[in-house]
Amino acid sequence: MARIAVIGAGMGAMATAARLAVAGHRVAVYERSATYGGAVGRYERDGFAFDTGPGLLHLPAVYRDLFVKTGKRPLEECAELVQVDPAVRHVLADGRTVTLPGGSHGGAAAVLDEAFGPGAGDRWSAVLGRARDAWDATRRPLLEEPLRPDWEVLGRDPYPALRGSGLLRRRPPTLAEVAARELGGDGPGDLLAARVRSYGIDPATAPASAAVLPYMEQTFGSWYVRGGMRELATAVYERCLERKVAFEFGAGVREVLVREGRAAGLLLADGSSVEADHVVCGVDPRLLGVESAPGAVPARGDGVASRHTLFLALRGPRPGDAVHRTLVHSPGALVTVLRPDDPATRPDPDHEAVTVSTVCAPGAGADPRELLDLAARTVPDLHERLLWQRAQSPADVEAATGAAGGSVPPPALAGAGGRGLYPANSTTLPGLYLAGGWAHPGGGLAHAGMTGALVAGLIVEGAEFRGSR
């Protein structure tokens, strides 16, 4: 039985802790804040409740696997998952509205034909078919295996872009160029680019392989946890407690202790120390001065966006034709509006809780009036219904998560010379491992959750671990 110290109680860190505990290790989690979940928080006021982090889950199989591997009760007995359908509504800059169904490639194609003319659906399906090829080529090395030592091969874009434009002779296309050339700049191309922008990824610089993100959503669906996404964090936390994981809140970590050339424990902010045989860093490794080895993928930092969010308490019931997620397009911003049909988010049926957010630069912010005006394009009479609002700025995100500037890491992507990758889960310091959204395979609930399987495999089976099959 090894002593394992985990830094942070975010989703990836807790997923790692639960897996290691069920493998027979003695696991303790040290969290600087007063609660678990990291970015997956909750804001409550006057009977309204809002998710302060991710509003949806993609690839729920990641957490289903976690619960199967760590206990008798499956995920569905610990949290109620509901597939969102329609998957997303787009309100385009010209006022057109396009509502895409969830989990149906054929249904999406039919909607696009009706919205943009015959052939639009076929072009969309063809792009997502090529995105499926990219997904099949990279699913294991990007999600299910530790980052390979020759990670540079993942710097080549696996998206099989159309030939004939001449661009491929110079360089692989960006996601924005795929959207323009293969779907058309207006219409379906805007929809593809917006789905990627909502992750905080710029289509103008993203590799074409970013098309796997909308492919993943359309294929595996978008899922909401009844009661709010915080309920998923609570379920994982309670599973950790069932597996006898110890938690110490209000326990900031100053540094990783090193003895005889390997990680040997933690120095806490109060000056006390913790002995450990292995250390798992579940926060941004730069916060602890953990550096990548020469030739390794550097720590992500520059170019990672943050979010500015408004929590809106509205008088009046949620209309029957409202959808859970709407992306409102404008020349200067993309705004995500979440309207969950969930009694747990509102004091009674005569009120509605709405979350409005946009991607922004770390440490910056957005104009709340602009966000409200854009949200009003999909929430009729928004200004008249508004009881109160609360803003969550990048500074608030930083205070809650510790991430510099409130940065929110996106999932890892192949291509672009490896700029979309994250540091490996193992480090050059023996006994020190990286978990959570700032390590391979990156941010987002599913990707961060995958770090639990990867780190646990490396600790339990050793460096030869290559992922479960």
C-alpha cells in the first residue's frame, strides 16, 4: 500500500484519487479552497441555482467507466444524466435560427438542407465524416493512452481535408479554412466554427482536427446532470469518500518535496509537511513550478482563454419552446445561453434561471450589457423579466480555481505542430504525476476525467502502462 498525496480536488484529481484508492493505496487530497469540484461549482441565491463551470457533459462514458471501476453502484444510481435534445440552437448574426437535434447525423443534415438549401446537409455530413476519421486516428493516443514519448507525431493533423485547393501543398488547413472551403463561409461553416469557438478555441488558428469536437457532440450527445453539473462533482466526491479517500480542505500546497531524486511529499501553506510515496498534481503545474523536461510538450498557458459569465434570475416561467443550449452569433462575440429545464435551478415554476457566457482573454472580461443584449435575441423580453444578475469574471474564475487569469483549458487537439497538446501525465521527477485539465489530454469534464485512468494506470502498472483496452 503506497501513500499518495493529491494536490487539488478538481474532477481529474478526484477521479485519480478514487481509482488509486480502489487499487489499495492510501490516498489523501489537499485542496486550498473550502470545497471539492474545482471549476465545477455552484452559485445559489433566492432559490435560484447556477453552474459556475461546465454546463454540459460530453463523452459520459468516461464517468460511467469511473463508477464501474470504483464501486458497485453505477453512475446512473449516483447522478441522473439527461441527454439534451435539441442539442443546440444557433441564432445567426443575420437573425436566422437553426436548431440541430441531438445524436442524429441524418436529422442534422435534414435541418441544414431546410435552412441553407439542398446539399448543405450532405456537405455537413461529409465534414463530420472526415472528422470521424480524425477521431478514429487519434482517439487512443489523445484520450486513452499516456502521451507517447514521440508525441511529435501527434503534431501532424489527422483531418483528411479535401484536396484541390492547393493549400495542402503548403500547410494543413485551419478549422476556419475547412469551414469556409468545405461548408461555405456563411451558414453551415458558421455553425462548425461556432461549435469550436465555444470551447475557447480560435478557428483561425486551430487545426482542422478541431472538427472532432462537434463530431463528438453530435455522435455521443450532450448530457446534463439533473440538479446541475455540481451534482456530478458531488457524486465523484462521495465515491472517493466511499473508497476511504481523505480530504483536507483549506490546505494549500506550497511545493512538492523532493528526497533522493524523487517526489517524497508536500510542503503545505501552513508550514507543515506531508510524506508520500507518490504525488499527483491536479492543478496547473506552473503554480508549483513544475516544468516540462527538454523536448517535452510545454505547459499550456499563452492562448488559453477564460470566460465571463452572467447568472440571470428571471420572473416568469420557462417557455415550452426554449432549448437547453443556444449559441448566439455576432460579429464580435459568440454567446452561450443555457436554459436548463430543471426545477432544482429555480424557486418555483414561475421563475427561470438562465446562464449567459462568452469566451474572453484571461484577466480581461466582457461588457455585461452586450451579453444581455445578445442573450435577448434568444430569450424574449429578457430585460423586462430580469430580477437580478450576478457576474462571474475571469478574476472570479481565478479565485475559485487558481488558474492564472481565470484560464479555462480546452481539450487537447492533434495537429498544429503539437501546440494543442498538454504535458504528459508522468514527469521527469520520479513519483510526480499530472492530472486534471492542465495535463494530457486537456480540459473539459470528459478529458479531465480521463486523466484519472491514465495516472492511476501509470502508478499501479508502471511506465509500461499503455491504457486500458
